[in-house]
Amino acid sequence: MPMEDPASVESTSDKSPRFFQPVEKLDNGVAIIRIDGPEKMNTISGDFRQEIEDIWSGQIAEDPSVKAVVFISGKPDNYIAGADIRMISATEDKADLKQICMDGHATFDILAKKGIPVIAAINGACLGGGLEWALHCDYRLATTSPKTVLGLPEVKLGLLPGWGGTQLLHPLVGLQAALDMILTGKNIRPHKALKMGLVDQLVDAASLEAVAVEAAASLADGSLKSKRKPKALMNKIIEDTPMGRSIMWKKVGEKVAKSTGGNYPNATAIVDCIKFGLSSSKQAALEYEAQRFSEMAATPESESLIGLFEGSTALKKNRFGKPAKKVEKVAVLGAGLMGAGIAQVSAEKGMTVLLKDRDSASVGKGTSYIMDNAAAKLKKRRMTKYEMDTVGSRVIPLTDEGDLWKRHFGSAEMVIEAVPENLDLKHRVIQQAEQFLPEDCVFATNTSALPIRDIAKASKRPQNVVGMHYFSPVPMMPLLEIIPHDGTSDAAAAAAVDVGGRQGKTCIVVKDVPGFYVNRCLGPFLVETCALVEAGVGLEQLDKVMKSYGLPVGPITLADEVGIDIGFHVQSFLSEADMGVRMTGGNVAVMGDMVEKGFLGRKSGKGFYLYPKGKKGNKGGKELNPEAVSLIKAHQAAGGAGASLANDVIQDRMMCRFVNEAALCLQEGIISSPVDGDIGAVFGMGFPPFRGGPFRLLDQRGAGAYADMMNRLADEHGEQFRPCQLLMDHARGDKKFHT
Ligand SMILES: C/C=C/C(=O)SCCNC(=O)CCNC(=O)[C@H](O)C(C)(C)COP(=O)(O)OP(=O)(O)OC[C@H]1O[C@@H](n2cnc3c(N)ncnc32)[C@H](O)[C@@H]1OP(=O)(O)O
């Protein structure tokens, strides 16, 4: 039975054009078809396909005057952003997606049947099914606009390219480059796309249409031929000889196993599709790809990853509304690691930054950090020299010495304070800055522990004070917690969310409670780390078991990376806060002992692991610090049973402490939705993306089964494992958090 494409159900009766502008037929035989869907982004759905099939059969197929067709976008900043992801999520029986993929091929076949050149004239995002659309075309032009990116990001959704991407890309760019593109989902910028043979020609955005029409006419009259890029000799040996190929596949297998830890089945399916296609007919390969696409769409991993895409897209909207004034000039107080990172991401996104610290030496460290990072990007070609110089010129270094900073502060629109975590110091810097700041200047404070309302007490204008909790290292970490205190105005919160978003961060709004959201959930998780270590679980074993669960690093390495002193400070602070029994079960005193000995983690060369100084800075992290091990021994119970605990028990014990705290945060309104909770956990703590976050995990394992597991642990080990009320409420009847 033919299936219905769910996204198209509503509008099938509406026959007026929605996805394409009227066809423009030129005297030279070139027809221009402008893709211009009803939403901001062009995406491909059943309606989209139906409409182009109708246009083609009604206006192109039978018209002998049409000798070539140019597909160009009517949007200013996107070509096609892929298949409509909502269509994929809304398809209840994912097996139906095989037919949706095959329907796409039927459309491509209709377009190919006339046998005339079809050209993709690409400006803006050309991703997923959008790039597959372009791959089905005979010739591709792309603009050099910074908005133009090409890629197959389906892998990030737990999927694979289902409209021929696994079959059509490698003949153009080679097997290795295609595998790299499809397995990473990375965006390819125009110059790289030309170099690798993904596009045939680059053009300035203003000339795209004219050049595409000319190319189309020349392809039609035979004066222009689309040429494949010749393969380098080494690539020929690797990709086209039996021995080279067998080595290549071995390496690919190893790389996939290492990068996915066996947790992303779609990566293996992608390799299968490409391999299958190399020894099958095109039709069989496309069918196989469509089949595997539908299988991957049915996996919980894909559900989780699509949930994260939808969640992070939803969080791009500012819940406090668009700020009345766009912040262009931001003052950053404190040029340490956090302050310099905040200054960097602000300057990179076009803001003028007043970077202030005590003296020239301190502020100089901050500017060097920014310029060193820019130089590293330049080296990796992720930044041009011009962009690097522009970033540098946007950062104005200021010190307490003299009056210069006072004059500059008179025009600041937002301050982001990132001085050390000391309430008196924070009070002093607010009071000092406020003497010179405009009345309406928002004062954001970056803290991971101090209550925002306490910081705001020193302000003359507490309504302007808002928390912005960045994660370290700021340029790398995607999450930002925005924390309004009870008196923060919506205008100040709106400005904070807007600036955070423009700095490239995904912002979640969190209540002003100890630890906010992410650190609050990490508290019980790290206490459980101590509990397991005390019970005799080895440090390396714990790291290994939690990494295999999907965390980017195990909890022991995490503590070393964050800094044992910082971890101890936050843990002690949370232990004294309002979390009661949930911060019990393990003793964090061992961290205190380590701080006393100066074992602060990577930054001091010794933590739980050793980090001997190498030529390129502190390496290591592989060998345990014997002195830390003997300190820990003093805290371990004799004959602890930890060493014999099964991996899944360790994982459940660790993770349920985090998950329960997340549920309690939702129960208490600390976060406002499961989406915020999932995004916060994945982007802030590294909760395994394929598990989708604590709330998706609960939905997938079933709240009932999860609560039972926790209750069993509570009966055995103590009340710290008892599930919170909201989790119990969901357990009754296995109610889902994500509906
Ligand atoms: C067989 C084929 C399978 C596939 O093709 S699977 C899909 C593969 N494609 C992708 O994964 C691309 C997904 N989209 C993006 O990564 C980003 O978007 C862009 C880079 C294209 C643009 O980013 P930005 O400029 O920041 O815009 P924004 O806020 O992310 O998106 C604007 C609106 O466009 C919707 N949207 C974007 N791509 C898709 C899509 N592929 N399917 C459905 N909707 C999409 C968003 O959700 C949002 O919508 P709202 O304005 O309502 O919040």
C-alpha cells in the first residue's frame, strides 16, 4: 500500500505552488527553477517532491525548447537543508521511510529522463538530502559566500544519507574523502569543495545566477563538459587496488570502532552501504541504502540525536523576547582563562570587547590566549589572516591603572564579570564598574557556585544583574546557563540569552540555586564516584567503565581536567547546600587530602594521574599517581566489594545519581523542561549524545523500570538512591517526559 508522508498530510489538497517559484524560461533554452519553500529553510518533503514532479511533467518534460535546467534557491542564505527532519520523526513506522527514500529516487529519475543537463546553483547551506539533490544534478556551482556549506550531516542524527549520498559522493571525491565526509558529517566550505571535486565551479554570490545560466547553456550545446577531478596516485593505490582497499577498510573499521565505541550503529551501516554499492548494481545499492536508512531511523540512538537537534533548535529562540537593543560592546572583567575565553568568543562573533584586568601583565595573558587560539585556527585554515587580525583589533585591553578604562566603560552595553569565585571580590568589581557604566548596562556575572542574588546585593541596579555560567574551556564548550535571580529584569535576561546565542552557545535558563543545573546534577554523581572508589573500584576501571557507557572521559579523568581544587570546592559547597541525603554515600574528603598535597590535576602535573611536562606542555593522564593511590587507600574499606561489581551496576549507580537529580531539578522548576535538562546534560557534562540526555534515557528505559532499579539500590545502599517524586509519578503508568 502506498504510504502517506506524514508531513504532507495537511496540505495535499492545496495545489498552489508552495516550494518553487514560477519557472522562468530564457531564450537560450535554459529554464530557471527557484526553490523557495514556505519556511525560512528549504527542506525536502513529500509535498516538495510532488510539486517538482508536477512542474517537470507540466512545463519541462515535453517542452523541446528547454535544453537545460538550473535549480537555484529563492532564499538569501540556504539552498536546501536536507530532508524535512519533522517528516522523519513523524513517520510512526520507520520501515515506511524506505519507501520515502525510494520515492525520492523516483523523482530524481523523472528529472533525469529528459536527458538534459541539470545544474545546481548553490548559495547557503546545502546539506543532507539537499546535497544529495545536488549530487543527482549534472553540474554544481557554489558561491564563495561564508554562508555556503556543503555536507552530509545525517550521521549526527543517527541516520545515513538515504537519497544516494553513500553511492554518488565517492565517485566525485574519492572513497576516503567520502567516508570522512559521511562519517563525520562535517561541513565543507566552498574552496575545499572545489579542491576535492565536490563542486565544479566557484562563483561570487552576486554572479551565481548569470554564471549558472551560462554554464547550463554551454553544457547543453556541448561546449562545456563536467570533468571529474583526477585521483592522486596514492589515492588510486589505496582506493582502487585490492590490497590498498583491504588496508583502507581495515583502517576505517578501526577508526569507526574507536570514535563510536560501538555506540553509534549508523556509522557501521554507512560503511556497509558504501561497501555494498561497490559490488552491486546502482539500483540494488540505492535500495540497500534506503533499507538501512529506515533501520537506522528506528534506533533509539537516532531518536535521541534527532531530539537533541530539535531541542537545540528550539533553544535558539529567546524566551524573553528580542532585546530592545543589540549589544555590540561588551566589557569582560578578568582576563584569566574564563574571561579570555569569553572575550574570544565575543570578538569572533563581531562584538567589541573591553578586556580589563588589574595590570598589563594580567591582561596581556588574556590577549595572548586569544591570539594564540586565533593563530592555531589560522594554521588549521579555520580562520583567515584577515579574520584573525579583525578579532585582535576588536579586543581593547584595559587595566585598573589610569582613567582610560573609565571612559571606555561609559559606552559598554554589557559587562561579563569573570573574576575569581570570591563574593567580596565580585562585590568590589560590581561597585567599581557601576560608577562608570551607563544606567541600562546589563551586568552579567560568571560563576559556577555563588548565588546570583548574593552577588546582586552589591549592585545599585540589581535588576540589571544576571548570571551567565560558562563552561571551561569557553571556546570549546557549547552550553551556557543563564541564571536570572528573582529581581532580574526580563530585559537583562533577554540580553544575556541573545549575547550567549551570538557567542555560539546554546543557552538554557536555570533557577538561582546552588550548582545551578549541570553542577548540581554532577554533585551526587561525583559523590557516587567517591563511594565506588571507597568500595574498592579501581580508578582506571571506573574511568574505563564510564567511558564505555559513552561519556567523553571517565569521572576520575574529569576531576583531573576540571581541577581537584575546583571540584572539591564545588562538592563541599553543594554538601553544605540544600541537597541533604543526595550528597551522601561517599566521602569527598579524599579530594581535600589531594588538594593539601598539591595534587590539583593536569594543571599541577599531578592529580589522580600523572602529567609529566613534555615538549608540548603537560601530556600524560595514562599512569596513576602512586601518591594519590596511597592517599585513596586510607579511605578504602578493607575487603571492599567494589572490585567485583559488574560494569552495568557501576554505570547505573553513577548515572542514576545524575538522572535523579535532573528529574528533581525539573520537579522543582530549576529547569523548565525536559528539553532544557537533556541539552544541559549533553552539552554541559558530556552525557552520551546517543542516549539523548537524562529525560530521553528515562523515556527509553521506561520510568517504571528505572525507578525500580533505583529503589533496589536505595534498599541496599541508602536513601541517596531513592527516586524523586516526579520520577515516581512518571513510573506509575510509564509516563514519558518527551511527548
Ligand atoms: C534522506 C535525507 C535525510 C536528510 O536530509 S536528514 C537532514 C539532514 N540535514 C540536516 O541535518 C541539517 C539540519 N539543519 C541545520 O543544521 C541548521 O538548521 C542549518 C545549518 C541548516 C541552519 O542553521 P541556522 O541558520 O542556525 O538555522 P536554524 O535555527 O537551525 O533553523 C531554522 C529553522 O529551520 C529548521 N530546519 C533546518 N533544517 C531543517 C531540516 N532538515 N528539517 C526540518 N527543519 C529544519 C529549524 O528547525 C528551524 O526551524 P524553526 O524556525 O521552526 O525553529
